Amino acid sequence: MCRSIKTLRPPYAEAVTEDDMRAAALQYVRKVSGFRAPAAHNQAAFDEAVARITAATEDLLDALEVRGAKS
């Protein structure tokens, strides 16, 4: 599953959207949890994990300095 997560930094991706980051986070949470779709009693924890990983991904991409990338 995680093999389908795409690299979201230049030069591999130029315009990264929140949807791109959320899709990557969702794939990660699915892989780690072992659930494609969680049961109702796990839905809140699953959604919270996706939201936190999406935010962490955005923070990471904002902080990265890619050498040779155009500003």
C-alpha cells in the first residue's frame, strides 16, 4: 500500500495540494492500522491520525530546503 504514496517535494512534484497530502496520510494510516476502512468505533481515531499526519506532512514540506530547486 505505501508504495503508492508519491514523493511530494520538488523536483518530483511541483504543485502539492492538501488533497495530495491527505491521500498520502490516508495510505499511511491504512498501512499502519491494517484497516482500509475502520469500524465505526475506530473511525474517530482513524480520522484524527489522518488529520495529524496531513498536518505533519505540510509542516515537513514547508521546512525542507531542496538544493537546486527554484524559489
